[in-house]
Amino acid sequence: MAVPYDFARIEPFWQGYWQREGFAVADTAGSKDLYMLMMFPYPSGDLHVGHGRNYILGDCLFRMFMMQGRRVLNPMGWDAFGLPAENAAIKRNVHPYEWTRANIARMKQQFRAWGILYDWDKELASCEPEYYRWNQWFFLRMLEKGLAYRGRAPVNWCASCHTVLANEQVVSGGCERCGTAVVQKDLEQWFFRITAYADRLLEGLDRLPHWPEKVKVMQRNWIGRSEGAEFTLEVQGRPELGGFRVFTTRPHTAFGMTFTVLAPEHPLVAQITTPGQAAEVSAFVERVRRSTELERLATEGEIGKRGVFTGSYAVNPFTGQAVPIYLADYVLMSYGTGAIMAVPGQDQRDWEFAIAYGLPIIRTVQPPEGWVGEAWTGDGPAINSSWLNGLYMKEAIARATDWLEEQGIGTRKVNYRLRDWLISRQRYWGTPIPVVYCPEHGPLPVSPGDLPVALPTDIEFGGVEGNPLARSASFLTARCPECGREARRETDTMDTFVDSSWYYLRFINPRTADAMFDADRVRRWMPVDLYIGGIEHATLHLLYARFFYKVLNDFGMVPNDEPFEVLFNQGMIVAPSKTTGKLEKMSKSKGNVVAPDELIARFGADTERVYTLFMGPPEKEVEWNDEGVMGAHRFLQRVWAMREAVEARRGVEGEQRADETLLLAMHQTIRRVHEDLGRYKPNTAIAALMELSNVLGELQARASGAALEEAYSALVRLLHPIAPHVTEEVWQALGHAQSLLRSGWPQWDADLLARQEVTVAVQVNGKLRATVSLPRGADGEVCTEAARAAAARWLEGKQVARVVHVPDRLVSFVVRG
RNA sequence: GCCGGAGUGGCGGAACGGUAGACGCCGAGGACUUAAAAUCCUCUGCCCCGCGCGGGCGUAAGGGUUCGAAUCCCUUCUCCGGCACCA
């Protein structure tokens, strides 16, 4: 009776061994081989099995690369600025730095307990001045180039987090962090001009064949490029106003413009409102202004209930007709020009508005025969459109736009959904924006020699709302770089996504003291070859990082313009909700987490690793199942127990047939595991290893000691990336002095596999009727005859009309009668 | 509404257009045990014929292409994700 392996003893032992030996430390001064990277985590404290899935997959690949003799940079660090630390500080009166450092220590220990190896020599934390000073340095360069600017704009405000948010951090009208409904505020804030890179961010996606299509599509949607025309509408009888601009992607429908709509926030509203309409208009504007984004979303589909006539008219330049100017909240100030030409015949929203307000509808595109719907938005010949009549969309758009340009009232225009990146945050725990405000000279950049602008430590957090930096006298007071007189320091800090936009460059040589990163090594080591992380960053981190990298490329600091060659998005682990029972993301706040500590205590880290990698393809979302864990554990115990049988059979002769079967299974398994891990399918690689283990179990009493040990050794080596501790223990017990990490990666014998017999399927009229075993590469005639014999029963008395032979796979008879 | 992705046993999931359900979980029966746990062995998609032999049906639904379809094409349904009064 075999003794179960003592994971509680051996796992810590091997963890210590790997660390002492420094297996994961990469020398980046040398030439590059492979740079793999996991998205660095926010040090929130406890990790659950859902986080583990990410890191375990990475470690599995890393160990495989190591065994294959690759030299791999595989660093880890901490995205260490952010709100939870500050909220913890407010609640418990500990400094965010201490809270963060304690969590980092805890998480490092969890990584270690999972048997995960990182190059800790390269560790960095974004909350350290030697890191964030380079955020400040970069900000100053952006400022110099006009890529950072201060502007007044309606911004998203989260009242619960007491800060503004970037557009990317607003998820269906709520704060990405806490879900609180976001309200619009007009504030002066700092922005990065990411819109200047919109086209390049789009174009670059086409050069990323190894990114998931899903992420590329999400980024394209987010950037939201649309081509069209912009032109001026005059306000009838008010030439001194100069009119207002409208944007449209469908200028060819303009003959059907029967009214026009401004966003309620449009600057012209006050001037064009007639006295008779003033009361109604101001009531409407006030109502819209007070509504949150969420309320606006909730009224979706209620177009027509939320509009008002201004009393003024504009002139449709195509027809010369006067059309009424309305305000409506379905027109957004933040997109295009904040004003539209309304063509109810060709736009469903305009149609509904026209019906509700009794406005005329003129169709300008012929709907297809039998069309019974309302607005027709598809293609068709132009009608009721004078000189455009009969033209189809493409041609009509071109003509209409040319005409606008000839008349000098319009131009071709490209619009984007993407907004500039708002980076100001009214919080303490982030990178101070390096700017001072002089009463004389206005906002001025801190001179580079005065960096870093360090976060003050003399801060009281306890219970007070608002940005604590604004209450720190020592921080607030500065000298004007221009005149030296007393000035006020900027108290906003940077969005933490600034930190994560370039950390992968710093990792390459994180102790670089005199520059943002080691430009020489970066030139050799970038781009990152394999980047692993969650899909939730598709339009956040991954968009910002690409933007930064392109800017750095323009600054001549990096060698290419896309930072991540291969992107792998692992799926979430979900678990039933404690309240509703519906599957949802595993998270501490939802209370449905499985803690790795307990799991490791009961079954060991190797078991968690095997189960995590086995439960499904890693890019898919999967449900955690406690019973599945047992299967993984049993498998490891069987592999462990087999060691005794192998040792006991050393030197024993066996049946030749058994040896052949065993070695064939071994070589097949080597190939399958190699290929499956290479295409990120550890689940099927593990299935292959289980099959080999089953074959070993069946043949252990009949195969020779030598064949048994050869196959078992291959199994143990192939299993190492997946279950590193128990395999090291077995390997050592078998008498090997070297770690498995240094013992090479098994190779399969292609010739042997090519010589094996194959099972050929025999079909009659597409139905499987028999199988025959034949040598690989058997002649077509031989094959067909064997098949004919095997399927004789079904061919009797039938006329064979056709025979399809697929070498080594099947023979298919097509029969009549 | 638009754009992606996915629907395969009781469950997680395998399957270059070529033997559907690998591997694992659950379940059933058996061995070991005083007993239980653990472990090991056998069975385990559905249906029909008493079992076996054998046969039929089966990859969301319906149709098509093909000697052959889970896989390709069309139509429909459902679920998941993203974007969304974007002009």
C-alpha cells in the first residue's frame, strides 16, 4: 500500500530550493530570448483561486520554456497606487504605504505557496518615488509636446470615490470601481491627448495578428471612427451669429432635413431662444442638466418626450427652406458638433421625434419594394433630392459632400468616439502632477531637476473627506519656477493607469536611476513576446499602454510601436452567488471566493494547479467545482504511487509487446503535451498525461523495468510545468541530482510514430461499419481490399459506385441497390 | 439596435470536414475491510430486441452543400460579452 505524498512537507521544501537557486532570475544585459509578462496586480491583499488561474497558467508556460532551455524574462511587480489603499487608510488610520507594503508581502507569500516563480530581482512597485518620478518626467515631456494639456470640460464625477474618472472608467453610466452613478461636472482638469493617436491606435491593431479578435474589435468600437461631412446651418434672420455646425455621415439625405436639433448644452441655445419659448426652453435645459447619465440611459427609447422648440429657424442649404431648431437630449454635446440635421425619413430617432412633434417627413432614399417600416436607413436611389435623384448612397454622399465644399459651407470630416484621457484625480494615493500655480505666471511645470514631487507623509487620513494633499501645508506651498515667489502646488494626482502604461519597460532593468528605463536594453528586449491578463483591460490598460508606447516611439525612446506581440486573455473563474445562486465573477466583495490557503492545506498547491489548468480551456470562463478538485488530487497521488512500482521493477525483463505499446504511448504523449501547451491548451495536455498514466498502470506488471522507467520519467518531466513540487520530489527519489527545470524537455521520436499502425475507418454510404488496422502509409489498393473484406456484410449484393480513400484515415464506399 | 463569441451526456469538457462524447467529475455494481473512509476493478449518451450479437437515434431547431458535417453555408431560437439616442 502506497503512502500518499506529504505535500505539506515537500511543497515548502521545493519552493525554498527554487528560490535559493535563483532559477527565474534573467540577465537582461545579455541578448534577448523571450519576454513573458503577467499583468501586474493591484496589491489588494488576498488572492483567490480566480487570480490563481492567471498566474498558474503563466508559471506553467514559464517552466516549460525553462525546460526547453529558453532564457526567459518573467518579472513581477505591483500596481501599487490606487483607491483601496487610501480608503483603508481612512477607515483604519494606517498609512496607505504601510497597508500596501503589508499586502505586497502577503501576496508574494501566496505566489510562493502556489509554486510560482518570478524574477524577484526585477520587482518594482509603482508607489515608490523612484518609479513614479518618471510618470512626472514623462508628463513634463508630454506637456512640452502639447500632448498633455489643462482644459475645462464636462467630466465624470464619482461622488462616492470623490474624484473624476476617465471615460474608460465609466461603465454603463456608473463608476467602474464602485458602481455609483456618475454625474457630469464642469471642471478644469489635466488631459492626455490620446485622440491625436486615434488613427494610429486603429491602424496598429491590424498589425497584431496574435491578439484575440475580441479585444481588437472592442478597441475599434471604443475609438469609434466615423467618416462624414460637417457643414454650417445659418440661423434665419440672424446672420451675425454665424450659424452652427452639424456633423453627418449621410449628407446625401440632406434634402429631407425638415428640422434640426441642438444638444441642450449647446452654446448657441441662449441666443436663439425666442422670448416666447424662453420659459419652456430653460425648464427643459435645467431638467436635462440635473439628470445623471444613468437616468438618460433609462429613458432610452423615449425619443420625442424630451425635446423643446427654440422658436428659431435654420436654413436648409440644399433646399433653401426654413426648418425649426429644436433642443433634445438625444443629441449629445460630447459627440460631433453637438448639433444635427434631422432627417426623419432616413433616421429612426429623427422619425420618432418628428411624429411626436408633428414635423414633416420627406423620404430622400427610396425604400425597397414592400417596405412597411418607418425610417429607411439602408441604401437605395435618391428621391425628392433634386440633382441627387437616382443616385445610390456611395455616389450620392460623394456628390453632396463635393457640393458642400464648393459652396464653402462644409468639409469632409472624421469623428471619433474616443475622448482625450482625463488623468487628474482628486485623491492622495497617486503620482502628484508636477505643476505649480504662480499668482503671476499661472500654471507652470516643475523643473525636471526638482523631480520627484514626492507625496508628503505628514497626512491625517482619519475620516475627513476630500483630497488630503490639499490640506498639507508642506506640500501645498511651492516656489514659482519662473520668479521664485510663493506659489501653490497642484494637488491632483494622476490616474493609476498612467503607472501601468509603461511598467513593462522599467522591468527590463528596474534599478535604472537616471532615466525612465534602460533604453539600450529596452531596444533589445521589446516588444513583450507574451502578455497574459484579463479581458477587463481591453479598453483600459491595453489602450493606454499602446498609446504610451506610440508616444515613446515618437520620442525615439523605444524601438517599435506596439508593445505586446502576443496577448492572451484568460477567462474568469465564476461561482454561484451567495444571494441569487446565479453564476458571477469570484470576488471578495461578493463573498463567493474559494481561498487557496484552505485548498492548499487540504490537497496541496499542485492539486490546485492541476485542477485549475484542467477545468477547461484557459481563455474561457469556468465554474469552480469542489468535486473536480478531487480528481486532480487522485491523479497526482497515482503518479506519486507509481514511483514505487517503477523502482521495484528495475532490472526486470518484460514482454516485448508491452514495451512497444508503452513506448508508443510515451512518444504520442510527448508530442501531444508539447503541442497542446504550445497552443495554450493545458486542459488537453493534462488529459494526455492522464492517459499515459493509465497506460503505465495497465502495463506496469508486464513491461520491462527499463521501458517502465523511461515512460514514467517522461510523464514526470512533462507534468512538471503543471505540478512542479511532486514531480521534483519524484525526480529526486528516482536518483536525479538536477532539478527538473534543468533536465531538458522530452523529445518525441517522429520516425517511431510514423511507423505505427493506424486504425482506418470503413464507411458505407457515410455510415461507419467497421475499422481495420493497417500499417501507416499503406497502399490505396491494399487499404481498399482490407476495407472491402471488413465491410463485406454491408456490400453484399450492392453495386459499389465509388470508393473514397483518405490515406491513414478511412475508406468510404458509396453503394447502390 | 449594431458588433463579437458560444450552444455537444446528469456535470466540466474532447474531437486537422473523416470512428462524436477523449480526459475528468457524478452515479451504479463489485473487491478489500468487523465497518467506514481511502484505494482498486467493471459499467455508465438515448432508444429497440429478455441479456449478448446486432440495429436505430443522437452535437439548440429547421434546411442546404458533401461519399461523409458538431465542424462549411442559409434561416430561426437561446445564452454570454462589448458598444449604444454616436448623428
